[in-house]
Amino acid sequence: MRILRSALSILLLAAAALVAAPLGAQSLNIEITGGLKTATPITVVPFAQAGGAPLPTDVADVIRNDFNRSGKFRSLAKSEIVETPSRGADIKFATWRLLKQDFITVGRLSDAGGGMVKVEYELWDVNKQQSLLAQSYTAPAGDLRGVAHQIADAIYEKITGVRGAFWTRIAYITAVGLGNNTTYSLVVADSDGYNPQVVARSRESLLSPAWSPDGHKIAYVSFESGNSNIYVQDITTGSRQLVESHARGINGAPAWSPDGSRLAVSLSYVGNPEIFVLDLASRHETRLTTNLAIDTEPNWAPDGQSIYFTSDRSGRPQIYQVPAGGGSPTRISFQGQNNAEADVGYDGKQIAMVQGNGNVYRIAVMDRSLGGQVRYVSPGPIDESPSFAPNASMLLYAAVEGRRGVLYAVSADGMVRQRLVLADGDVREPAWGPFRPR
Amino acid sequence: MNKTARVALVALFCLGAAACSKKAVKPQETQPPAEPTTTAPETTSGKYTPADLDTDACLRQRVVYFDFDKDEIKPEFQQIMACHAKYLQDRPSAQIRLEGNTDERGTREYNLGLGERRGNAVSSALQASGGSASQLNVISYGKEKPVCREHNEDCWSKNRRVEIVYTAK
């Protein structure tokens, strides 16, 4: 364990040295919080480069970081990689068996002309000395991180049987500046926090970003007109629509239906926050709750048949489930003093939520297939906004450190945690985007 | 009645009302000299004027604080409710925006709801004491606009608040 940790820190120092200078905005920090008995040992040999100028991305490094933060793999530190084969035929399997590696990835980069780079890689089973994958990609030199994430996804799926979610994007909100000089931004970045792009900016609060299932749009709440209103913005073209703007009360908490045709929202123009479903084509609103409590933070079950939401109808906030077509809500959270902001994994079994006990708010994951058993995946004290990766292998959440908000990615078992940090300002409300079409 | 005439009348009523004397801010020369002062009706005496918002000890208090996850208005704020309600009654053209806020504990959207609940509680109290619903507008910022950013009860208690903002005096 200690060896692994020191090896990881060396790896991270190397990674930080590579990326900190040109990007400036990001730093990486992986923290191992528990045993990794189940993590599969894998070596990713530095990819060989045949001539040409040095490339901006160390592809093997990006793959190693993806594996390490997933909690499913532990990759051999770069400093312990004693041989550097770049083709399957050159692998001396005895070496990697001695180092107790189950799998090895080798690869090479070559100039494909016109600013394009050809990336070839192979995945081998060390014990069986068997080739498992051999693929190549041709991409612009500036998109090598994307290629690395796609390679990590393919290897992850080959070994675990579960689709990888490294080649995905995340959205979050930043607040830079103090008081009336604060600027809020809605940012979209790669799943590891790299390549941040601002998609909306405002002098007033932005909150609650939610990805459309096709990954083209983000719904969010903006106070730019004074009151809270809900917008839907196309992240490629930048065009946007105002979809909820009742003059009275809150227009908040948008959540897309799995088919992308409807938004569940919380509206209080009726007197107090209630859950509604807005049909985006017809703009027809259907009210789902009628109660004097605060009903908010709707989130759809993956089958689209029901909606989870937060309500304090029992006194303190708890999670309830209501049929999407209307009906009686059922309380589903019973552990902890209060629970809020449910996010549901793709299989509908795991439900992440913010659980508050005293002054400590942690991310708890309830497994409905295990009789509602709850496990904590974050330490608190003020953690919120859990968001599952599309394969539910990891979650993003927001934490507060000192006077600023930071984002963490944590493996679904809570054992491996990575902090994504922006150089300045307050970061909050992460939302993990859907799979991208392959 | 146009605005000038209304200002003149208010100033006129104050001439005959002892309670107005300490609040009077109108320079002498703007007061019509020839009008009889004894005809001022009893009910208009002691009315607030916009200047009182800056000078009156009660009206200058514009923040109501709350207990954790609660929206009950505590007894110590009843006097503030009463003087702002009286102002609204005295000045039918006055408008107030009630800005509801919470501390950092709990999720953002839930806290938007809680901030609104607090704003509504203040709105109800002002209406119960004579303000009109049409003069009151509630907006919730939840935990988005803290006045204090430390993670302790002292700080949290400053953030659990409704701010009374006059948008028209």
C-alpha cells in the first residue's frame, strides 16, 4: 500500500510537471482512501514516437491516470517500467510476470501528415501471453488526450466487461471574484478536468446544470434576469432557449427525461416548490406533486417511468419516488437525519444522495438491490451534487475546502478519490455527461 | 393628484402634527405658507416619509434572521415587521423586495426553497400588520449570496436571513 502510494505520488509529480505549465488551470491529485485488493494490475508502457517534434500529450500517462482514478485498476508507476517495448512481439512476458502485472499495453505514435498523428496500441494478457486488443486511431495532435481516453475506454471494457466512461465530458459552475464582482461560468471539460471551455457566463448566479441525454445541450438555472429562470443551451452552437420563466417564485432544478423530450423541474409559482414535467415540444406543464412542503431536485429513473425528488414533507428533506405520469410519492430514504439531491446510476439500482447528519453532509450511495443499504463515498463536511458517470463506475461531487469549492471524482466503492481543481475561484455543481457516440 | 401636490400635502400635514416634527426634512420655503394647518385630519398624523428610511431607527433595520432550517419569525423581529408594515401602509406606492437566504448546509435547490419560505414568512408578517400583497415581492437566492464565508455557526447565523430591499420608496 505504502509503495503504491509513493509510486503514485511520483507518477503524479511527473504528470503535474508535464501539464501544469502549459495549461495552468488544472492540477491533479489522486488520493487512495482504502484497500485496492480488487484493483487489477496493469502496465501502460510509454508509447514510442517515431521522429517528429515532441507531442503535447503523453498518451500513456493519460491512460494510466484514467485507470488509477477508476479504482478498478492500478497501473504500474512510470518509474518502475523497466523495459519499453512498443509492439507485442517485443514484450518479454517474464519481466512483467515478476512485477505481478496481469495486463500490459504497448503503443506507438507516428506522423500521419497534415498535422495528424497515428496512434497504434495493443493490449496483452501477461499470464496467457495472448493479444486481447490491437487498434489504431488517426487524430489531430491537439486531440491526443481524446484518443488516450478512448483507448482507456476500450481496455476498460475488454477487461471488466463494462463500457468505459473516460471519453466523456463533465459540466460544472465556477464563481470567480467576490461579492458584486463575481462572475459565474458554466464550464464543460473532459472527464478528467482538462480542456475546460466556458459555454455561458453571467454576473448573477448560475446553477443546476443538467446534460441532455444526447450530450448536445445543457439545461441550467440563471438569475441573470433577476429571478431564477431555466434555459436550455446548445453547447456546440451556443444558441439557447428560455424554457421556464414564471414571474413569481422559483424556476429551478431541471432534469432531462431519458428520451430527451421532457424536463422535470421545480416551480413555486403555485405558492411553494412543486415538481412539474415540462414537455419541451408543446411547452405543456404537468404537475406531479401537491403538498405544502418544498418539493425539488427531481431526477428520472433510467427507464423514464418514475422520478426521484427531494421533499421535506416529513419534516426534514428526504428522497421520494413518484410515477412520471403522476401518482402517490413513496419515501425511499430512511437512513440519516436528512437526504437530498438524488442521482440514479444507469441500471437504476444505485442512488447517490447527499446525506446530512448534524453539521456533516456526505455523499451516500444507496443500493436498492441490497435492500437499501447505504455506503458513504465522501468524507464531508459539506459535500453535495453527486453525479454518476454514465457507466456508474465513478461519481463526481462538490466539496468545500477553506473558502472555495472543489470537485472530486470518486470510484463508486469510495476507495479512490481524485480532486479536480481550478487555479482560482469557487467550483461547484459537477454534472457528468453521457457517453459520446463511438 | 400629481407627485408635487402629494409631496406638498404630506409636508402640510406634518406642520400640525407633533410626531412629524422630528422627521420633517422639507425645507421651510417649500411649504405653502397660506394654507390652514388645523384642517389636517387626525388619521394622517405620524405618517412615515421616504426620508425616514434613512433616519428612523426601526426602519433602518432591514435584515431578519432565522434559526437553522426554520422560517418562523422570532419575537425580536416583530417590531421591525410592524414599522415596515406601517411604512407600506403610509406609502401605498412603496415596494419591497424580500430576498430570502440560507446558510451553506443543505443542497442548493433545497435551499432556494427554504430561502423562499423565509421570504414568504416575512411577506405574511408584513401583510398581517397592514402591508399589501401588491407591495411585496419575494425572491430566493438560497445559499448563493452569503454575507459570511466561514464554516461555523456564527457565520451561518448571519447568512440565514431575509433582506428587506425597498425598490420604490
